[in-house]
Amino acid sequence: MTMKIVAVTACPTGIAHTYMAADALVKAAPKFNVQIKVETQGAMGIENLLTPHDIAHADKVLIVSDIDIEQAARFEGTNKVQIPIEDVLLNVEKVFLIHCR
């Protein structure tokens, strides 16, 4: 069965790490039979905005950030996990093994 995950990536400067983490999640997801949609909150603002439908149908929400994300209230009551952005950048496979089962 495919797990559905939504994620938000954000970093203090909103430039490189936000997008590097999003890219790492998207590339690794198929290896773990995960369908993923990633919203980035970077220097360009919110991109690839997660819809209420996306959030409601997700098995898990990954907040990949060391800062407060915008519109965090959307994720109240969900199966949410906060992950340091460095964890995704250093070992995205471990993130999937720990949080996406």
C-alpha cells in the first residue's frame, strides 16, 4: 500500500536548504513506496501550496524546518512530525525509515 505524505520545508534564509530538502524528499519517496507532495516556504514565499484536500488525505505530515512555518494551523489534528532540516539533508533514507512506516 502506498503511503501518502505531505511535507513543508523551510529554513531561516529560505534559499538553498529549503529546496534541497524538498528535492531530497521527492527523489527518495519512490524507494519507500511513498506518494509525496512538498510545499516549500522559501525566499519566494509559499510555493506548491498544500491544499486542504492534500492535508486531509495524507497519512502523515512532515514539517521539515528549524523555524516556525507559515500557516501552521492547517496541520492541527494531523499525524504531524517535526524534523530538523539537517536530518533530511544528511540522511533522507533514515527519515523515511523512521517516520514513514
